[in-house]
Amino acid sequence: MSSRQHWEPRWLRCAAVTRFSAAEQARLAALPSDDGPVPEPVGCELAVGHDGSHVAFVVAVHGGERWWWLRWAPDARTLTEAASCDHTRDHGQYRDDCLLPHNHTGPHSYDIRATTRHRPRKAPGHPSPGSSTPCAGIRWSNRGSPDPS
């Protein structure tokens, strides 16, 4: 019998998705990335019910050292470089790093469980470039994230 604890993420991931606007696509194309075009749509990586804008990782440049994110809300969109969160969780001989931007709201990435793959919808209502699916009660906050443990 294993003495290792079984660990499960506690929160579900926000299901909001968006596509890039033409201006965002042009800006991404100008970044020094060897990964080629960024796949669309991109999905919010925060927990369901989060405060603030939706946040999606877009691309890492300069050998993976500089991370670019898209933050979006109904009235604003920002494509920006941001450092990653410096929070980690140790699991015996393993360490989990939070893969969200520094000063994100809510739980850390290793506590969030993906519920869907962010895929384009095939039904009417498919998000057009620069649009997104809704998430109630969003507002951006620069507060530090609470420790969910």
C-alpha cells in the first residue's frame, strides 16, 4: 500500500474562450517565437467564478523565459508580457509550479481542473475575432492570490 497521498485539483477551470483580433494577431506575429502561429481559440485559465478579467497564456518567447498573456473582459483586451506566479507546492519528491501570471486572482494552476478543451464551437454563436464567451461578475484585480490550502 502506498503512503503517498492522492491529490486532486479543487476548482474547475473557467470555460470562457476568445479569438485574437487582427491587431493582436499582428502583434503576436512580430514576437520572436519559434513555435509558429498561436492556436485559436484561447481559453481562460482561471477558476470558475474568478474576479477580474479572463486570462489566457498565449506564447513564451526568448527560450521560454518571457511569457505573453491575453487578458480580456467585455470592455477591454490587453496582450501583455507578464512574469509567472512564483508559488509552488511540494509533493514529496515532486514540485508543482503555478503556471498563471504573477498576481493572478484565485487558486493556483495546480489547484484548477480543466473541464473542457478550449475548442472552436461549431454551432451559431461561435466567437468571432476579438470576442469572447461571457463570465459573470468579472473585474480585474491586482490583489495577490489567496492560498487555497
